[in-house]
Amino acid sequence: MLYFARWKIALIVLVVAAGILTTLPNFFSAKQLESWPDFLPKNQMVLGLDLQGGAYLLYEVDKQDYIQKRMKALVSDIRTTLREEPRIGYTGLGVQGEAAQVRIRDLTRLADAEERLQPLVNPLVSNLFGGQPVNEFEMTASDDGLIRFSYTEQGLEDRMAAIVQQSIEVIRRRVDEIGTTEPNIQRQGTDRILVEAPGENDPERLKDLVGQTAQLTFHMVDTSMSGEQALQNRPPAGTVVMMSVDDPPFPYLLEETPLLSGEDLVDAQVTFDQRTNEPVVNFRFNQSGARKFAQITQQNVNRPFAIVLDDEVISAPVIREPITGGSGQISGNFTVEGANDLAVLLRAGALPAKLTVIEERSIGPGLGADSIEAGKLASIIGGALVIVFMILAYGRFGIIADIALMANVFLIFGALTVLQATLTLPGIAGIVLTIGMAVDANVLIFERIREEARAGRSAVSAIDAGYSRALGTILDANITTLIAAVILFQLGSGPVRGFAVTLAIGIFTTVFSAFTFSRLLVALWVRRRRPSKLPI
Amino acid sequence: MLLRIVPDNTHIKFMWLRKVSFPLSILLVIASLAGFFLVGLNYGIDFKGGTIIEIKTDGPADIGAIRSELSSLNLGDVQVQEFGEPDDILIRVEEQPGGELAQQSVVSRVRTIFEGQNVDFRRVEVVGPRVSGELAQAGAIAVAAALLAILFYIWFRFEWQFAVGAILTTANDVVITVGLFVLLQLDFSLSSIAAVLTIIGYSLNDTVVVYDRIRENLRKYKKRPLTEVLDLSINETLSRTTMTSLTTLLALVALYVFGGEVIQSFTLAMIFGIVIGTYSSIFLAAPFLILFNLRADAMDPKDDGEKDSDSKATA
């Protein structure tokens, strides 16, 4: 156990040196690191949100909302299909729960209607494995003329996957535009999206930007009655009441079907209105949008139309003259930031479905910095206590254990840096715990050496036996902890994962430093001193 | 002279002490379980849903005023407490009825009462009803899975009596630690699960070291009665057990005192768990083996000659 081949010594020293070298960049500022020569490692540890400050937002696609919207669209498709010549008479067309349904009046034409509506089930292309073709919807017809469309399981799953994918792209475009942080946006499970923005110091703004559907639509204002009247009575067929964003909100009566939507936009920029000097958003349509816009404005001169964002009226200007250039302006008492955010949202496009925040954690930069300071202080004091205690208990061997412990700490930080694993506050706790437990392996060995010496062995032979007999125990003890760490990592999230990572890394570095590295130190000491009596 | 926590020739009759330690543990476990089922844990927002807001005010905060202003918001159960320093305030709001969206309005409503004041929102955590249910489930699964995986590992490395003994010892530690959470009404959150799992790891680590020595001594002293071998093994490892506990506790106490308010309940649970873990590996782990009739010659390969694979695993 005490003989080391030269190459082994070299390897062990190299590992420890690598640990120190990869840890070093963490002691310097990014600026200082720039002046380092290229061959030195410059990576710094990744700090978790709890240490760095930042925002963690977990969104879920609002399934119900989406199904309702999709079913409404389906209803309008059914209407168009049945109205095609020769018309098929129907009644009771509408959304019922999570299904769209219609009743065919003339039962003799039921088969005809079924055949005509069949294409609406929308076969899915993603059916990779052949087999039964899968449709988005399932159509069922009963003998009394009722035809129902409802989602198939596969169809809904496919939809959700597509929505999540699309939403991630939209969110990325939005967040990239504000450009302050580098967020991590990823899919979680089937219908969730995780947005992590380390260093973000305005989580509220981030939330506003990410979570807004940002569906921009243009509606004509119905002037047949006022918004208040429509609220009190029932709004006429084909119209809807929407509130304005003002405080207090003001009701507008609008035509339900939008004339145009944000999909036709190609650009949106903030400028300042020359007369009022207020920030406004200038937008530009694509060709087909511009054509439609021109047509609408020509036909409706001197009538008000409303610019609506997510079912809220931003402004409702009166069309003064036909707008043929394909660009327009939204003004609505914006702050500069508000106008800027709206422009970003319009440029990045609308989310395909409503997203709901189901978990939010945001930590200010001040708290993060405090936590790092506290963690540093605790680690240093904890480490110092352990170091002193080990020297008191084992003398010269205690010093060796302490050197091994320091090597261990460097290796942990080095490994965390190289792996770019995230260090969280519980992670720091994991390191402190590892410092405490790391000496366990050395304690095991030293106690064993003491025993062997008591049993009458010579110094060198006792050391040798101590190391070899303790190995099995050290492995057993550490593997059990490793199992706990791996399971923690598998099942944990966020901060708990950070804890598991440092715990697991700590186990490997501990076995190396407390067993292999300390053994090398002891061997070198034995070789030089040739002790006949143990100082332990 | 070097420090010796445990003198060299210590011979404490630990096996005899099981007459005290078994009833004591059973009592503590029953009390913990009773507390768990009758009083219940003080679940944090991770498992119960709700909102936590930590703010730093300009100068010492007037908690009473904040409390009365918050209660005017009609948010149900709202707790306001000092968090480490007089200008650091922690506000907890219970989960709002009305699904995920309702939780989101809490933060904006709480913000309104601090409008115009120089208040720094240091931390905002909102957990909706769906996520909290999932986190609770994942936490329970994590603890169960860890116990099971370790059970199999020890079974593979030792005899079955050891595996069962290790699991019972660990379960004892976990249950009593949960009992502490109930007793002190500590916030039981995701990091508490991490603390519990660490305690599992540590307690097993301790138990395995003792078992390792028992196995070795059972092979060495085949003629001695089991009780004697167990006593010897514990006495031999006693020095190591206490040394390691002490160093770990030193590090943890430093973390408890200097590590900041956020992880204090996490560290407290660990400190307690390590004390319990040390106790159980000395006073419970080995006596369990007597309970399960581990024979002194269980380690002798000749005895289970027909089960060749078993003897290899333990040889």
C-alpha cells in the first residue's frame, strides 16, 4: 500500500494540480481573467439563481383555453362546410364542454354530412410507425343526427407538443430582444415551459414579456349602441364588448371577427409622436396585410376602429383617411418602456396559446450576494475548525489529513467549474458537509492504524494494514451516500439538484484525496523518516 | 499529547444497553408518528402551495403595521416575521382558492402596499397548487427510492439481517427527524427533503462502518458468542464514530451560525439528524442483529455451501 510507482505519483500530483488550476479562475474577476494567457483555464463556476439572483418561471399551456379556442374554430369550419352547395340543414351548432357538435336536421342526409365533415378530423402527419392512422379529432355520429368532434388523446398530445415548441421559439425571440440576460428556456414534460433567467433583476418585467399572449387584432367599432348600453343589455349578434386598458377601464362594442391580426405584421418600432412627444409604436404590415388594411381603411373612413391586444382595447382611433402605405401607429398613453415592450412583443409574434405561471421563484441580486458571503464565511470557519480538530487528534497525521482536505476542496471546486455544474446555496451546504465527512475516511484509516499498532505491528506495517483494511469500509460507506445523492439528483429539482451534484462530486474527490492522496503523503513521509514509532 | 475522545481500552457493554435504547427509540418513534399524524408538519409553500415574499426595508420594519395592512388585502392566512435582521421581513401567504392564476395576483397586491416606500423585494416564490402536489409526491418517492436502493446494496454486500437492521436504523433516524420538524414546527420544504436524504446517507454510512467491523470480527472470532463480538466491534469503532460525528458537527454548526437565515432550518435538521444517526448506529444498529438471530457462524462459507454465489458475495 505504501509503494507508489513513479507514474502513479506523477498522476496523483497532476490531478491535485489540475484541481487547483481549474479552481483558480474563481478567485479573480472576469476582467482580470482576460489578461491571462490562453493556455490557462478561465471558466468560472456557474452560480445558481439563489446565489446570483434571477428568475425561475415555470409555465403551463392552458389546455382548457386552447381546446375552447380550437373548438370554436372547428365550429366555424363545420358551418362553412355544411353551407356549401348543396346545403345541409343543421341546428344546435356550437361548443359543448370540450367538444364541438352539430345536429343534422334531415336524417336522410346524415351520411352525406358525415362524409363531408370527415376531412375535418385532420389526420396527423407525425404517425411514424405506420399502423392505424391517427387523427387530431374523433368524429362520432349518433342515429338521431348528432355529430360530435372531440380531441383524440394522441391529437391533443401532438397539439401540446407543437404549441410548446412554438411558444419556446416565441419566448426566445422576445427575451433575446430585451437582451439583458441569457435565459435558459426549455420544455418540461408534455405541456410545460421552464424559463430560467440568471442575473435578471427585473423579474416582473420578464414575466410580463414572457407570459403575455400578445395577440394583436384590429376590429371595427360597432356604433349602433354605446359600450355601456351593450354591457347592460345583450350585445347584438356578431359583436362583443371589450374593455380598454385605461384606468378605470372603458367598454367598447366591437365586431367579433377581427379584420386583421398580428400575424400580418412584419415590424414594430418605438418612435415619438411629433405633436405630443409621447412614445408610440409604429408597425408595418406585410404585402397581403397592407392590401387588406388599405381596403378596410378605404371603406371605413370616419369610422372608429379598435386596436386590441389580448382582448383589451389599447386605442380606438377614427380612420381619417385611407392608409395605403401598409404601416400604422399605435398610441395609448405609453411609458417609454411600455411602448418598447409592446414593440418587442409585436415583433416576436403571439404565443399560440395562453400560458399560465404555475411556479415562480425570483431572487434579487442582494440576497444572492448575501448568501454567497454567508456561505463563504461558514465554509472557512467550518473548515478551520475541522483542520484544528484533526491536528489536535492526530498530530502529524492530522496535518496530512488537512492537506488532503484542502486538496479535496480544490478538487470539488475544480470539478464544479470544469463540469459547469450549478452551485446553489444547498450546494454550498453540501460542500460544508463534505468537508466534515471528508475527514471520515482519514479518521477510519488513522483509527485503524492505531489499532494495528496496538496489536503489536511495526509502524510501517501498521500504516500499510491500516490503509488496506480501511479501504473496503470506505468504499461501502461512500457508495451508500452516493446512492442517496444519485436519487436526489434524479428526483430533485433546482436547489436540491445542486446539493446532490456537490454531494456526489464530493464523494469521488473524497475517496481520491483522503485515501489515495493522503496515502501518497504518508508514504513520502515514511520513506524520508523511516519511523520506528508512530506519532499517532 | 494527542486528543483522544475515546480512551484506547474502552469496553462498554453496549448490548446490554439495548434494554434502554430499544424502548427509548420505540417511544420516540411513536411520539414522532403521533405528532406527524395528529399535529402535522408545517409544510412550506413547496408542498402546500402559496407565496413567500422576502423584503428588505429602509431601516427597522414595523411588523405590526405591515401585518395589519396585509390583512386588509383579504388574502387568508398571512404570516409576517422578522428574517434574521430587523429590516429583513418574510411574508408568507397561503395558497389562494381559484387555481393557478389566483396565486399570481398575490404578489402584485402585496406590492401595492409597499408602493412609494423604499423596499427591496429580495425574494419572491410562488408555487401553484399543481406543482406543489407534484413536488410532494416527488419528495416522498425520493426518500422511499433512496431507502430501497440502499437496502438492496447492503443486502448484496452483507447478510439480509444487516440490510434489515440498516433500514430499520435509518428509518428510526428519519422518523425522529421528522418528529423534530413537527415539534419545532420548522418549515418543511424541498431542502428539508434534501436534509432528510443526507441524514439517510450519513446514518447509513455510520451503520455500514459498524457492520463492516462486525462482519470482520465474526469471521475472526468464530467461537465467541454473538453479543460479545458485537460489543467488541462497537467499542473498536467507537472512536471513529465519535470523531467523524464531531468533525461533521463542527462544520455544520459553523454553517448554522454563519450560513445565513435561508438555510438555517436545513442545517438544524442535519445537525439533529447526525446526532440521531450517531446514536442509532451505536445503540440500535448492532442490537438489531441479535433481534434477527444472526448466527455467529453466519459468515462461515462452509455453512451455506449450496448457495455458492452468496458466499462469494460475502467472502
